[in-house]
Amino acid sequence: MEEFLAIGMILGFMLFLLIGMPVGIGIAAAGFLFGWMGFGDFLFNLSPARIYGVVTKYEFLAIPLFVYMGVMLEKSRVAEDMLEVIGRLSGRLNGGMAIALIVVGVLMGASTGIVGATVVTLTMLTMPVLLRRGYDGGVAAGAICASGTLGQIIPPSLVLILLADIMGESVGTLFAAAMMPGLMLAGLYIAYIIILGKIRPELVPAIPAEERAGLTGWPLAIRAVKALAPPLLLVGGVLGSIIGGLAAPTEAAGVGAALSIAIAALYGRLTKRMIWDAAQGALRISAMIFFILVAAQVFSIAFRGLHGEDLVKDMLALLPGGEIGALIFLMALLFVLGFFLEWIEISYIALPLLLPFFKEQGTDMIWLAALIALNLQTSFLTPPFGWALFFLKGAAPKGVTTSMIYRGVMPFIAIQAVALLLLFTIPGIATWLPQAIGW
């Protein structure tokens, strides 16, 4: 009977989503309803302690601080300066501006980790320019979406912070494990743009020589230092202190938030209004994350009480191929769920149900976390509900159609699948850096 209630709870939650109920409310409602049907008021006695444990967890203090750092950098227009400089540095290449997009996506991802802010910023800054320079609309849209989502795998990433809690690993270890897969993915994006520039140069033309002539030589070098040095120092300081063991993620997040204010002041753009808007933006994003975190505790208590974990373990044990077969099933499941759900929903619904099996099998949790993070990133690009697609469509100029955006992201989704396959077959891509620094 209890196993049927556990299945009903999952189906009930999916039904709540289909009828348009907000995710946090839907997951809590499913947990309370089926939990009460299974063991009465006892669930309500357990929930406060679990919720208190979430909202008082020290590591989670890093979430609003990293979010604030990202919002402040986005509002100080750091990306605008980086794009112009990197675009000129790579302007002679076919696809040079698209390559600049990917590089800025890496730097913005490591500085902000906020997909919405990065995609909207890159769209508003570059989409009109790329179209005016003769870029194919689909290629431009795909490059913007792909580069804007790199912050979900390149640390410091909110995905990695929450995965560390779900999987029982340290945040610093997952940051180290995700560094090389994230850079590998960015490298594959750049390789695709370069190859496309060789095969179909008309789709990604170079910046005209007369436009590049306005800023060259030492003036360009000085401009590059001014545009790139502050963000690079911020990223190096925050990630270096965490991976090097000099600071906990929460402490480094506080330093990063303070440094983002200093960078805005250094660029001469810091105002009281900017500080207030950044605080409001960080509050809204953080409140959404914590509300789902709290609601997921109710769902988790009820599912475990109804022996749902045993049901999932038995199901995975029946899959052919043992541990490898279960891993392939997990990756396929996450990929399919990414078409319909956001990463935070997938993380707190699917993963807690499946992870106990892999822990019993002795799977390397560091490698598994990197695989999951890389897989979850595809949820931002996959139609019909990829959030990066919505963000780009909302900020794109007239003439950029939904079909154009969908066409443009398909090659980048295929590249993500290649990166996932490489990481699956070569675990050392994720595990060598944590091992090298003794974690």
C-alpha cells in the first residue's frame, strides 16, 4: 500500500505541474497530501525540524551572496566591455564575435552563475550587432544561449552548491570537479564555431577591417587589460581561495560580493540605485531557491516514509548492465526531464530518489556530480521549455523567430551530448583536479 502511495505522490506532483501550479507549492502539496494518507499527523511533527535544518545551514549562506555578486556585475555592464575587447582581438577570424561570446560566457559564468541575467545581457548587447554584421540568426541565437548557460557548470555555480548538499559532498570539491568539464565544453563550442567559419564563412563573417582599424596596437592592449583584469582577478580570487582551501565557499562568496561592488566603483558606475536594485534582484532569486528547498523537504520526508527509496532501488536493480546501466538510465532520465522541468526541480525531485542506489554500488560521487551538472545544463537549451530560449526570445530584436532560435541551439545541444559522453568514458576529466589538490 505504501509503495502505491509513493508512486501516486510522484504522479500527483506531475499533475500539479501540468495544471499550472507553482513548483514549490506543488511539491509541498504532493508531500503533505500523500504523506498524511500514509502515516497521518506524524509528518507534520517531523517537518519543522527538517525545514529549520535547511534555513539555518551555514553553507547555504553562499547562495544569496553569489547571486548578489552576479547581479551587481551584470548591472555594472562588465560584460559589455569584455565583449567589445575580445571581439576586436578575435575580429580577423570568421566567427570571431561568436568566439568572443563563448569566452565572455565563461568569464560571466564564473563571475555570476545567473543564466537569465547573462543570456539577456548578451542578447541585448550582441544580437543586433551580429545580425547587422551578417551573422546567421540561428547561429547567433545558439551561440548566445550556449555561452549564457556556461555558468551552470563553471564554478561558482548554484547548481554545484545545491548538488553538494544533495550528494553529501563539499562545495569546494564539486567546484574543482566541474572546472575541467566546464572548460572542455566551452572549448568544444569554440571548436565548432571555428569549423563552421571554415566550412560556411558566410554564416559567421569576420569583423570588417575598417571597423577593426579604429582600435589596434597598444591602445587595444591597454583597453583589454582594463576590461579583463578586474573580472579575472575576481574569479581567480573567489575560486582560488575555495579550491586552494584558504576560504570556505560562504566566506569566499562574501568576499566576491564585496569585490563586485568594488569593481562597479572602479568602472565609475556604482550608484545607490544600483546597490538597491542588485539587493532586490538577489533577494527575489534567493527566495525562489529557498522556497523550493523548503518545500522539497516535505516531499522527501513523505517519500522516504512511504518506502519510496526501496521501490526505486528495486527498480534500478532490475535494469540490465548493473551500475553502468543505471547510470545510462539516470543520464537519459535527466536529459528527458530537462525538456519540461528546471534544474532545481530535477535536482530535488529525481536525484534524492535515485542517489541511494549509486551510493550502495560504490559509484564515485564526485564523477557522478560532474555528470549530473553537465547534464542539467542541457535543460536550459532543450525545447520547448528551455529557459535560455525564453530569455533570449524576450530580449531579442524583432525578426528573431522561435523556430530560428530552436534551429540555432540544436548543434550546441549535440555538442553538450558529446561532452557528456567524453566525461562518461573518461572520469579523470572530473576527478583529477580534486585528487591533485588532495580532496
